Amino acid sequence: VQLQASGGGSVQPGGSLRLSCALSGDTSKYYAMAWFRQAPGKEREGISSIDSNGGGSYYADSVKGRFTISRDNAKNTVYLQMNSLEPEDTAVYYCAADRGVYDLVLESVMAGTDRYLKFWGQGTLVTVSS
């Protein structure tokens, strides 16, 4: 399984970006998926997750109300719509996936760890600056 993240870039405060994470090598409908980010000099932060059929999702407080996670299993892709971006959102964003139990994936996201997330994509850089 491989994950390919894309959609990062530079945006002004208040702007929007949509990140995509395409899964290949298997069918995404079996996978819970998640987004993490790591800002310069800071620890990795789990920010959002979605279960395999899209019925359940989680957001960290830092992004709640501004970011929306969604998935299109027909396209094997998960998205992260990011609105009202702030300079504090500047980071490298990573997607991750696992076929395991969603509650364990959620535990990993909430803890900011990779313990129950087997597959990781390369990062995509988001820069929010005026």
C-alpha cells in the first residue's frame, strides 16, 4: 500500500486549501485514514481521522470548525478541506492509513503517534503567511 499526499502550497491567512491523499495497492474502503501535521520545531500532531466508510470522523480542537475530512472510496482518496487558515497551521501535513480497528486508529490520532497506523504518505507542505 502506498499513500500519495498532494495539495499543499502557500496561502494567505483566511484562505483555503484542499489536501488529497490517494491510496494505491489496495482498496481504500477497508482503511481508516487520518491526517497529521508537524510544524517546525514542534511535535507531530494528529488532527483528523475518518473511518473506512466515512460514517465517523474526529477533529483535534486546533482545527475543529475549520477543517473537514471526507473520502471518496470510488477514487481511493481522502480529502482534507482547510478553511480559515491561520499562520499556526503552517506545517508539513501527512496522511496515514490502517486496516485495523477504527478506535485504535483514533487513539493514535489523538495521541499523535503512529502506533496503530501502518501506512504513511510523504508530507505536503502548507505555508500560511501574509
